[in-house]
Amino acid sequence: QVRLVESGGDSVQAGGSLRLSCVVSGFTSDGSCMGWIRQTPGKEREAVATIYTGSGGTYYVDDVKGRFTVSHDKAKNTVYLQMNNLKPEDTALYYCAAENLHNCLHAESYKYWGQGTQVTVSS
């Protein structure tokens, strides 16, 4: 079975930082997208920081560019999200997702999903 287990979510003040981790088992990416998708109540899911494992290229939604960095450790089969200068609007449930063969920033194209980790940013 494929498992994606996220960790690192917390409650922080605006301007703070967090590092999310996602340990993947039962699956190894080979030329597909992996990354982080956030869900806010009342809003559609949004892929915010993703990586294409075939090239190492990264793709971000405009709102997080310059603040978030996604990375993939192939040996550990782990994807990370470094979040700096957090803003209240970053508050969301963050999901790790994998196996997207089409558009890295299209949340609905991901096949495998973790359970999510909550990030809450206060003003």
C-alpha cells in the first residue's frame, strides 16, 4: 500500500517559519509531480508548492513564491516544505500528494494523498 505521512504542522505567529515533512512508502516517484496542497474551509484545494521528480523543477503558486521552498530527498523518499515569513492567509490543512502526471499545480490530478497537517498562523 502507498502511504504518505505528513508532520510538522503547528500554530505560529505571522512572520514565523515551519518545516513540513512527508514520508512516502510503497511508491517511488519516477517522472511525476509531488508536492503540497492546502485546504481552507470554504475554499477550493490549492496546490501551492510542487516538484517534478523527472527534472527537479519546482512550481509554486504566486502567493508563496519567495517564501516557501519544496524539496525532495530521493534516498529518504521524503518531500519537504520549508515555509518562511508565514502569513495568516497561509492558515490551512496542508496535504502531501504524489503521482501527478499532468500539471503539477492542478490539485485534482494527484493520485496519492496524505492525511494532512494543520498550519495555523496568527496575526
